[in-house]
Amino acid sequence: MTNGNNSEQRDSEQEPITFVDNRRIDPEERDPHSDQPGDVREPAAADGAAAGPEPDGGNGAAGADVLADTISGELAERTADLQRLTAEYANYRRRVERDRKTAIDTAKAAVVTELLGVLDDLDRARAHGDLDAGPLKSVADKLATALHKQGLEEFGSAGEPFDPTLHEAVQHEGSGHDPVIGVVMRKGYRFGERVLRHALVGVTDGVADQGADEQPAADQAEASDADADANKH
């Protein structure tokens, strides 16, 4: 009996007992306090079967092309927006710079206009010989130089062609053809492209016109002398 029991004991040790759970309900997923069954077990994937769907090579390439076209379109749109903003900013800077320069020129012109009376007094003093020497001459020269550096220019001198946009004629002599400035009563001034004051001038005919008028008179005189000589003979 003892040998039989030992033989059975050895057989039980050599052959382990295995259990196969064929239940479809997972006992670990089942709530012991609930009457609801657990989740149904999914059968294991067969060996060699793919875990996910096989990629479709054709559809993937088409999708990549669509994505590339979308990105290219958005990039072109953003580039156009950037270029437009850059152009608008450049125009804004030009407008600001132009307005700033205009404001500065207007302020300078206003100050210089107030000094034109002083320049007229200096011109009269120079005409009377008061600025030939002395400290006043130095002051006048420095003032004129400073104003010229700021852009002040004078115009209107005898012999210049008459320009109604720059000169104001207060007297006129001659026929009026090819008029030139005969006498300057008050100088004109401009600041850059802006005329601060027109010049007061007297207008006369040009030298060419005067020569043309004198030539017919000389011809007539010679003709009269020739007629007189002929009558004598």
C-alpha cells in the first residue's frame, strides 16, 4: 500500500495540473457588488495578423499632396499679407517724413518772413553807405549769411526778364514786348519753392526791342537825307 501511495504521489508531482478558462466573461472586469456581467473578452489576434488596418499607399500620397497644396496656399497668402503691410508701413514713414519736413519749413518761413523788414532796412543803409565799414556791417553780413544757409534767396535785379509770378510791376515804359526789369524798388524773397514776397519793380522794354525800334528810325533818317540830296541836284 505504501508503494502504491508513493507511486501516485510521484505521478502527481510529475504531471502539473493546468486549467483552461473558456469563459467569455472576464471575471476580473466584473463588479462583485453588481448583477451586471463583465466585459466580453475579445479573441486574441491570430499570429501574423496585422494589429491595425493596412495603409493604403494611393490614398496616403493623395492626402499628402492635398496637405502640401494647403500649406503652400496659406504660405503664399501670409507672404502677400506681409508684403502689403511692409508697403503700407513704408508709405506711412514717407508721409510722416514729408509732413515733418513741411512743418519745419513752414516754421522757418514764418520766422524768416518776420525778418524781411530788417533786411530792407539793411539794404537802405547799404545804399546810403552806412554799411561800408564798422560793426553794423559785420552784423548785417552775419545775418544775411545765416538766412541764406537756411534757404532764403533774394531775387529781382535790373536787367532780369520780367516774371509776373515773381515780380510785381508798379510802372511800365515801352511797348511791352519782351519786358525786363528796369528799376527795383523792393527786393523779392523766396524760401525754397515758396515765394515769401514778390519784388516791386519798374518794367521797360528789352535791349533787343530798343535796338529794333532805333533801327527803323535810323533808316528813315538816312532815307530823308538821301531825298534831300536828290532834291538839291
